[in-house]
Amino acid sequence: MEITQEELDQLVDMVFLEINQFKNENSTIHPYDISEQLLEIRDKDKETYVSVIKKIPHELFAEILSEMPEYAQEEISELLSTKKIADIASKMDTDDAASFLQNISEDHEEVAQGILERFDEEDKEIIQQLMSYEEDEAGSYMQTELFDANIDDNIGLAIKKLKMLKEANEVDNIWHVHITDKSHKYLGSVGLEELIIFEHSLSFEDIPFEKYKNYYVNHKAEIKDVVEMFTNYNLSSIAVVNDDNILLGRITSDDIYDIIQETATEQIYNLAGVNDVAEQDEDMFAIGKTRAIWLGFNLITAIAASLVIGIFDTTIQSLVALAILMPIVASMGGNAGTQTLTVTVRQMALGDIAGEDARRTIYKEVFISLANGFLFAVVIGLIAYFWFHIPLLGLVIAISMIVNLLSAGFFGSVIPLILQRAGIDPAIGSTVLLTTVTDVVGFFSFLGLATLILL
């Protein structure tokens, strides 16, 4: 959609107004708000966008850029100099900086390396460590900025240390002090609301053990297990340790929220046979290509269902009513299967299905589908009878409805479990496979029974 120069100028004015408001201590403006305005300008006029981001103070732009989607971060290397990007990245939290450089390196590895070389040795080592983790490991979401103290430290002095860190803008979102021993091994965490009730003259060793929270994760732990801990225990942050129990950093709730959102988006896309990463690409050819692959696979499975129909072509020619009622059986089976599939995949993502839970899930879904099968068998059987005045036709479609909904409940819960056991994301391909099963079973049962009973 075209935009006038006046409208573009208004957008730019809005951005700088929000930037000025952000500098106010009582401001309710969040860097995310500014990032949304910038993305709108970017979509309308790239040249104006570049001009605006060059005028934003680096410290603020570091926060704004952290809120932007991957594609916007990736292209920054083409819009700003390496020196400027390095200065901006150095002002990010370590986890955000590592993620930012990782995004740039996807297409511009040399640029990302050049930016990293401009960091001081200590920060460079930290960023390299964070970037070395696999995407599904807890360490890749860890930030090293935290409030920690030795067990022998004085509480009052530790609080003063936190105040200095906050004034220097070196830490944010602090909820706990992480306690270590002299070897920097993690002992536990104390919430700030607990800490303020103790005398400042005491040391952390004087704090009763029951006041300590001992939730922590290994840096190599799977991030899905960390997400589970956050949701199950209502955590705001969690300590990250290495194999020797040395405190490395922490993972905060804002990163967990992002992971949950990304996972949910990925599942929705995958259930529809769409690649979530490809959909973020601005190249319509690339998007169309990934969708075409799944559509091609779906075409093959649709042909398989059509072959089943072809087997009974004589039966269909003998009784036109079969062609009219046939889509109802397939549609009901497909929808019932999708219900089961969606519930099963979601429970698997939340970690609610494991071991014996899988068997219980299958039993439950089969029972529900069978109950619905009998209910709608009666409904469609009566409809078919009054519609075509053929009693046995009502019986045929009723039995077929029961068979297809039973198979929908069974395969809707079994297919994602089998894919997971095979090491395949259960959300990918489940819908296509399930649709094929319900179509084939539905058509075969309906037309097969019609051949045996009606002809």
C-alpha cells in the first residue's frame, strides 16, 4: 500500500517522540513500542528507515534491536558499518548479543566475525561461548549478567554492589542473588524480597537454608526441559551451571516467553504443512517453494485416496447417493482426527505425555472418538434414510461413520507418538498422514460396505 510523504513524516516524528519520552524516568514507552514503529517505516520506505536508525543513540538502539525479528537483525549488517554495529552489540545483554550475531552470521559470517573481533577480550570470550551452544541447549539462552555473592559476603555490601550495578546499567530484571562458595560453585538463590528482611550486618551464611531456592539447570540441558520448569514452578529466572556446578549465568522469564511463543507458532505452521522459518523470508519464491513441497506430498496422498474410490467405481455408478454422501464420511473423520492430533501434539509439547501416559492418551482419544462415532452414526443414518428412503443406505453410512471416527481417534494419537519416537517433529507431516488415513479408511469402509450390503 502506497504511503504519502506526509504520512511517512508523521511516522518518523512518532518514533523520535517515543525516543524522547523513553528518556524520561517515568516513561511507559518500551523499546518494543519503538521497534514496531521502526518496522512500519522500514516496510514503507527503506531509505527513511536507515536514516532514522542512524540517529538513534546506540545504547537505546541496542534495546530496540533486541526486540526486532530475526530478519530485521540480519539485514543490519547491510545498513550500518561494522564499527557501529559492534558498538551497538556491546551494549546488549550477552544472550541478546550472541543471538544477534548468530542471526547476522546466517548470511554474513565474515561480518559477524568482524563485529566480534571489535569486542574486548572478556566479552568476546563470553559471546563465543554462548554462540558455541546448540540451539536447543540451555546455554544458548543464558545471559552472564547477574547478581551473585559469595556465601561469606556481607548482605549490606552485596546490596550496595547491586545498587552500583543498576546505576551503571550493567544488570536488569534482577529477582535473586545467586550464592556461591569460594570456588564459585552454585549453592542456591535468595529472592530479593527475602533478602531485605535480614540485617545488613549479617552474612549470607546466616540466612536459614529454607530461604534458599535451589532451582538450577545444566548448561547442556534441553531448553524444553527448562521451559517446563519455568511453567511448572512459576519461576522468574533460573541459575545455569556447568558440569562442575560452577555458576555460569541465568535464564530469565522473558526469554522463556519468547521460546513458548516461537514453539507455538512453529507447531501451528507445521500442522498446516508450512515452514515457520521460510515464512519469515521476504522472498515470495522461497515461501512458495516450501509450501509447494508439502502440497506435492499432499497431492500424492490425495491420489492414494482417489485410487480407493476408483476400486469401487461400479458401485458408485450403480447408486448415485453414494457419491453425494461419501464426502460426509471423509470430512467427519478428518475433523475428528484433527481434534485428536491437535490435543496430542500440544500435550507432547508441554511434556504431559510420557511412558504410560501415551497409552492412556490413546485409550482416551479412541473412547471419545468411538462415542462420537456412535452419536453421529445415528444422526447421519437417519438423515440418509429420510433423504434417499433406502434403509440399508442409512445402515451403511452409520457403520462407516463409526469405523472412520474410531480410526481417526486411534491414528490421530498414534501418528505423532510414532513420529516422535522416530526422532521426527510430531507436528511436521502429521496432518497430511492423518488426512490420508481418514480418507482411505472412510472411503474404503463406506464403499466397501455399500458393495457388500446394497449391491
